[in-house]
Amino acid sequence: MQAASVVSAKDLCLTFQTNDGPVHALSNVNLDVNKGDFVSFIGPSGCGKTTFLRVIADLEKTTSGEISVNGMTPEEARKTRAYGYVFQAAALYPWRTIEKNIALPLEIMGYSKADQKKRISEALELVELAGFDKKFPWQLSGGMQQRASIARALAFDADLLLMDEPFGALDEIVRDHLNAALLKLWARTNKTICFVTHSIPEAVYLSTKIVVMSPRPGRVTDIIDSTLPKERPLGIRETPEFLEIAHRVREGLRAGHSYE
């Protein structure tokens, strides 16, 4: 039985009109993201990875082609709060405590105070920040702030999590820790995750599926289904199987650069 498609794109194109002429950001993107998938998007800067995520989130409109999110248009999915979005920067309000930052979407959506408290507590537990609810963002490290941002996206329990290079600005040791923590969170929650990254090891370590994209106009040049087990200690990155997938991603990126 085929898994349900959470995101489905067919011949999707997006062209931005600028003063210097049209910019072709995405060209004929065809992709299905199934329920429970962890899909990473990798490619050079400006290849449309973030643009595609923003199309899913209804922050950009397509020029042509089709896209559905949970069987709805992106606009309908946005209005039904079908996804949580984690940006490159933590984007926390400095005058709000961590719990108040996480509460923000819950307040907007009209959850009761009791329900807010329960959801905030559960979200903090998931990202291992229990006990930091009364702290302000400036009292936390960059990695902890990003975990708080993830907790905010998890608080209203959307099935789909959109993550735009959330660990790109962090040092390698913190990034490794958060990669391992994110895999545990994914296993516990069974969310569907779409994840933008520039890092080949990060894409291979995290994903069930890796989408390789070419320079602008963004095309999908390869879709790699991972053969790695769901349980992935950090040491798996030194195994021949891991290195073989990483090699295929690297070759896909190289081929995309010569794509005519």
C-alpha cells in the first residue's frame, strides 16, 4: 500500500518579475513527500531550496504547475495550520520568555490557558529544554534558542515540519548534537519533515530521501532514497554505506552544475 502524499508537486515553476527582468527560481519540479518522510533539499545557493519550502508554506505563489499540501492548496493548508515553520534564525522575541515565545502561535489560534500550558510543557520536553521556560532568549546559547524555535513550531502539533537550514549558523559540535536530537524527535513524533541544508553529511545523516537541486532555475536533478537504518548513531557517518550515499549526492551536485 502506497504511503499518503503530504506534499505533491507537479511541473511546478516559479518566476520572479524584477526590474532587471524575470528570475526563473524553479523549473518543472516534480516531487512527492510521503507521510513520515524526512526529506532534505540540497543544492548551491540560489537554487530554489528555500523558495520551494516557501511555496509549500504559501509564502510564495507558483507561476505554473500544481502543488498540494495534505490534499489542499498551500493557502488552505496555511489557514488550517497544517505545518510548523522553523527559520534559519531562531526569530524569538527578546522581550518574551521562552514559554511566551512558544505560546505565541497558540495565543493566535485561541487555545485556552490550560491547553497552552500543557502544550508548551510537552514541546519543551521534546526539545530537551524543560526548566528553561522562564528564561529569555538572550540567556540561552544559539543552539538552545534554535531548539526553542523548533518547540514553537511543534506546540500546535502540525503533522508537517518545514525547516529552512535551522542549524547552518551553529558550530559543528552543536550541530552534531542537534542533528542527533532532531532524529530522536522525528522518531518520537512521526512528523513529516522537509529540511533545507547546504551540508552533504547533514543531509545524508538525517534523511530518508535527499532531493538534489541544480543552480537556478532550480530543477530536481536527483532524488536519493536512503538505505540507512532509522536508528543512526553519529558514528554511522564513517561507514561505507553512508559514504556511498554522500558520494552520490556530491556527484548529483556536480552534474547539476553542468546541467544545460
